[in-house]
Amino acid sequence: MPAGGAWAPTGCAPDSCGACIHAGGAVRGGVLVTLSEFKAAAAEYGLDWPAVRGLYDSMRAEELAQHGRQLELRAEAFRRISGDEHGGRFKLAHRAEFGGGDHATIPGFDEVAAELAGEYPEALGTETAADDLWSILTTPAPEAPPAADCMARALERARQECPAAPGSVRDLISTAEAAALADVSEQWIRRLVRSGKLPGRQVGRSYAVSAAAAARFRRHPTAGRPRARVHLEPAPF
């Protein structure tokens, strides 16, 4: 984590994306979006924050990789057509075409488009490569998507895919359900909750128990349980 406690999204430098959630927050739609607000939203949804963060990191890396491919295609197209990957001089020399014309009069354009279609099939169609490439080169270079938007999508996706955080509203079940899940008596579940060994909360005269914790209890059956007494049979002599 950067100095000062601010969080910079994975794969996104503070000076490369003005809408990122770095240095404490980001402005999106006139609203300040901070890391603490995203964490609060995750908690409200009953989501485990590390799971949400991991999902965001994966989605953001894929998003930035796609953006990088788009910029790479533009640069490679200009380099092969004109020898200048920025395309400034090429656009100036062909300002009539770029000002509303088409690529028909640009030497070698169709051939370059056909070559690039094999390398960038996600952007250029086999039969429409020239038109697709022309559309890409005659529009402004795309900007990196805002990291805050990616986090919002990650939160929504996490609501469908990620397990509930232990002790959250989404995670709570009755003591009877917890007892069945952990394969112990309901009385023993209440004892574990009262002793603090099993996350839960009192609801009226009963308890609501963390389903995730009860499931872990089942996987570790000796946790918190009394040791079984060993009964020895009397010797036959």
C-alpha cells in the first residue's frame, strides 16, 4: 500500500488514469468515490473484502490488457503504413482522407489491414478488416476505463459469485441449521457462540450463527469440542 494509506489499483499508475482510486479517491460523475466507500458497500452487501479486491484485480488486469491491445493496434497500423507509429505526419499528408474521405486512395492500406486482422482478430474482422481498421484510425485513441467503474462492476459481480463474509447478515443461519451443518448438537452450538468460539449474535432469546464458521467447524471437527472419554473394558482376570 502506498505511503499515507492510499490505495492504488493494481496495474494503474497514478499519472496514467485520472479517474483511478489513487491518493484517497476518484471523481466519477461529480461524486467522490473512495476506497473506504467501496469497503463500506462490500460490508453492507455482506461480502468478504479480500475476495472483492481479488476479483477487482483480475477484472482490472484484463481491462487494462484490452486497452493496451487497442493502443498497440493503432501504433502498429500507423508504423506499417507510414513508418511513424504516432501517425501525425501521415494524417497530415492524407488530411483529405482523414477529414471525411476513405482509405481507398492510401497505398497498401488494405494489405496492412489484412495482415493485422490475423494478429488482432478481436478488433478486425476477416472480411471487414480494412473498414474496421479505418474506423479505429479515424477516431481518437481510447482512454483507459476508470478504475472506479471497474470496482463498481466488481462489487456487483461479487454479490453473485463471492461467499458472504463471516458474521454478515447474508452469512447468518439459525442454531439448528448450524448444528446440522457442523454435525453437533444445537446445545453445543449455543455454548460455542456464548464462549466466543463461534461467530454469531443474539437475536431475541436465540442466536444467529455464521454459516461459514459452522462449515469450517465441520472441516475441523475437534475445534472447540470436548475430548471423548476413553472407556476401558475391565480386565477378564
